[in-house]
Amino acid sequence: MSFIPVFKLFKADGTTPQYTIANVMSTNWPQEGEPKFIEHSNLRSNGSIIIPGGKGSWDLIINGCLLADNYSDLTTAKFNLQSQIVVNTRYVLRIDKSNTKYDTLKVMRLSEIDWDRTNTRTYQMYNLILKVGCWS
């Protein structure tokens, strides 16, 4: 049996479970975030001085799929996803890298969930965008 990573969302304390994002089909993880810096230059001199400033935030795009036995259960799962991952709320996302290692990302949902136009009553594809590195 092969390893399947688990995407677990915790409240901002990092220990209280909030939601498990099941059936992740694809994502743009891992990323480092664009490096930020300040450059001081002078028209009369040669070159410039670079002051490092850390890494910028980035959008984690999770393409997932909700599965259900019937339409009623599917709509319940959709409302559950929306209500458990609240906009403008701080969360900690833990992504398994192996059976013993994982990444921890501080995230926040800042936009609506993008629901694909799916012509079925038992599954729903969606895109969830979480801003990584937007709080400390």
C-alpha cells in the first residue's frame, strides 16, 4: 500500500483539530514564498545595497473532491467545508510528507471556495485557496 498524504487543518493553537481535507487531487505545495528585500541605490554611485527581508506569503491551491452516497449528503459536505474553514480566520495546516514527517503552514482562507460545475449527485470537485505565511 502506498503512502497518501493527509491535509489536516487545526485552529490557530496548532493542536485543536478543525477539518481534514480529504481526497486532495492536486496542489501547488511545496513552495518557499517569494524572497522579499529592500534595495537602496544611488544614481551617483556604482551598484546598490540589498537588505534581506524574509519570504513573502503565497497562495496554496488545493484541488479536492467531496464524495457522498447521495445528493443530500453531498450538499451537507459542501456546507460543512464552508463552515469549518471560515474566511479571515487563522489556521495551522499540517501536510504529511511521510509516515513520520510533516510540514506545518500558517494559513488563512481569504476567498470563496471555487466549486466546479460537476454534473453528478455523488461528488463535487472544488478549488480551495489558502494564503500561506499571512500571520505569525
